[in-house]
Amino acid sequence: MAKQRVKFTFVQDLIRQPVIWELGKEFELVTNIRRADVTEDRGWVVLELEGESTEIERGLQWVAEQGVRVDPVPGDIVEG
């Protein structure tokens, strides 16, 4: 199993959409929210994804296709 940390940045139109839930349901991935900041007009979430490398890649491609910005996160965001 591979692990990858990523940051999702949501535009206002996507904040209320269950993108993270759908990611875990449609792809064989475990999603672990490490940090987040969401308001009415913007939002970002740092996730740790666990699963097969190919499934992580497929899932991240799907998320980007939904209009969410996806950026890699080095290190442990919780510890600093």
C-alpha cells in the first residue's frame, strides 16, 4: 500500500459537493483528513491517501477533472 499527502483547493461552486466522500467510494482509497479550512466562498483540505499507487493516481486525476486543484504536500502537515 502506498501513502500520499495532497492538498485539495476548492472553488466556491465545489465547497458543498461531497468530493472526498466520492473519492473514497469510487476508488479503493482510504482518505484521512489531516488539516482543513473551509468558509462559504473557499476551502482547502490536506488529505493523506492510502491505497495502491495506480488507484491514487486515478483518484487524483478524477478529483482534478471535477475542478478541484490538487497539490502535493511534503512532510507531515500536522506536526509542522
